Amino acid sequence: MPASESVPRQQERRRLILNTKEGLSFEGGLGVLLRGALGTVWVSQRVPWFTSDPSARFLLPLLAVVATALVTGLFVSEFDYLYPLRIGVALTVLAWFRKDYLEGLRRHLRGRSIWSWQAVTIGVVAYLVWIAAWGVDSPVSNDPPAALAELSASAAMIWVAARVFGSTVTVPIVEELAFRGFLLRRLIARDFTKVPETFRWPAVLISSLAFAAAHQQWVAGFIAGLCYAFTHHAAACSPMPSSLTP
């Protein structure tokens, strides 16, 4: 067979192998996602700390995200195609404590509207600061990651959807619960569920530094942490269930 005729066959064979690997990886990822979600529910039902300690509902979502990232990091190199697993586990934990969050939000609002122009304005300012810092550190590129382009269309769409939803909804809620809902209030009083409405700079600075340390753009993270802490204290309404009580 001429060499020129074997090239298309070799390319077709590589394409079939790549598609097979993508399918197996995608299906395997769904299996891991389901097992991780079910395992999280099982652990939350068996370990007393999850129901007896009020800090669990604030810290467990973040701990679940970090633990999942550490585990999935063992199986990926540069491109984290298992990122949707983090979001699935986080949503499972948030769903488990949903009644506590809704009750805490109801007590925090005390009949007031959930809308707050002050909170929205501060959120927009923090967003612009973050985008500006990200633009300085990471030059804008219109090209998607090469590994993402190699995925099948359905796998790529699910990964992008999970990334967008995680970055805009899930992760902000998880971080707010941990850094403002727990840490900021715990630095003010030992019983963080009954913190007086007091703005204390040491607690604000420490919690903002901790929030910054959890992000690559630490300057923007620190500024955003200050903004969120101010919103936590001063806004007439905060969308986060920051005043949960056991």
C-alpha cells in the first residue's frame, strides 16, 4: 500500500481512539460524580459533627470542594476535566443543609426585601476590581484551552456549563459561608451564631487576608474581602445566610 494512502487511515484510527478515550473518560467522570455525591450524603448522615456542630453547615461546603480538588488532582495533569465533580459535591452538601440556610435567611431578613442596591453596588465594584487584576496577571486570549478543544462537543459543553455555574454561583456561596458566615463572625465572638452587629477591623482584616490567600489574585481578593465584609455588616440585606442559628 502506498505511503500516501496509509496516512488517512492512520489519522482515522487516531481519531477513533481519541473519541473512545473521551467517551470513557466522560462516562467515568459521571460515575465518579454520582459516587462522590452519594458518598457525601452517606458521610453527612453517619458523622454526628455534621448535624450537632453549627459550624459544619458553614465549613463543610468549602471543605468538600477542597477535598474533591485534592483527590481529582491525582488523576489530572494540566487540564482539570474533572472540575464538574467539585461543583456536584458542593451542590450536594449545600442541598443537604438547604433547610438551615433558608431558615437562617428568613431570620436575617426579618420581613425585609431580599433586594439591596448597596449590596449590588459593592458586588459590582468588587467584580470590576477582580477583572482588572485578572487582566493584568493573565493577558486576554480568545483561544480556548487545547485540551478543551479535544473533548467531544457534549463533554465540552458540560465542562463549560459547570465552570460558569461554579464560578458565578456555587463557589461564591461556598466561600461566603466559610469566610464571612463563619470566620469573620468567629473572630468577633466565640459563639459565632450570636454575634452582635459590631464592625471590628481586626476581624475584617484577618478574614479578608484569609480570603485573599485562597486566590491567585491576592490583592484583588483582599479588596473583595473587605467589600464583602462591609456588605455583611452594613447592607440592609445580604443574599447570604450569614445569621444562621442552630
